[in-house]
Amino acid sequence: MAKILVCDDSAFMRMMLKKVLVENGHEIVGEAGDGMEAVQLYRRYNPDVATMDITMPKMDGIEAVKHIHEEYPLARIIMVTALGQRAIITDALKAGAVDFIVKPFDPEQVIATINKIVAN
């Protein structure tokens, strides 16, 4: 079981991710609706893994990843991206993200990605 922070400006997407993760034995320690909140909650909970949407208000997901990685170089963050944002994924990986999930996501892919990251 991993402690997971879910970051997405869409309440619906957070709910969908939480449902998949909890049903597969993971614990949701917090939810952020924007990048600034994501950084604050990461500091508070120091989760095993964070999922991070790219497009969010106040601070986008890539900036949030950069801020988190400055303080937590070993942070494991999985980007959640819409189809067609492939070019942005490269920026996210350079910023410190460890993997990515494409939405609309396949629940099995989400769990496989989380489990792979947790196992490493």
C-alpha cells in the first residue's frame, strides 16, 4: 500500500483516480486542486507517490514538480496528461517526474504505473 497525493484541478478526475487507487489498496493522504496547494500538501504529507495534472491554476504541474524536487530530490511524481500533450511530457520528465498516465486513463494502467514506481 502506498500513501498517495492526488493533484488535479478537476474534482471529477481526482474522484476517479482516488476510486481506482483506494479499490487497489492504496491510501489517499491528500488532494490538491492547484499547483501551489500540491507543493504545500507534499510538504505536509511527504507521500510515497504523487499524481500531478499538468494544466492547473495558480501554478502548473511542471512548476509544482520543480518546486517539490528542489526540496525532495527523491520525490516520485507521476504526471497525468491529456492525449496530445506528449511534448509537455518531456518537460515534465526533465523537471523530475518519474512517469506519466494519459487521460482518459485505463484503471489497469494507473495501477500498473503506481505499483511499478512504488516497487522501485
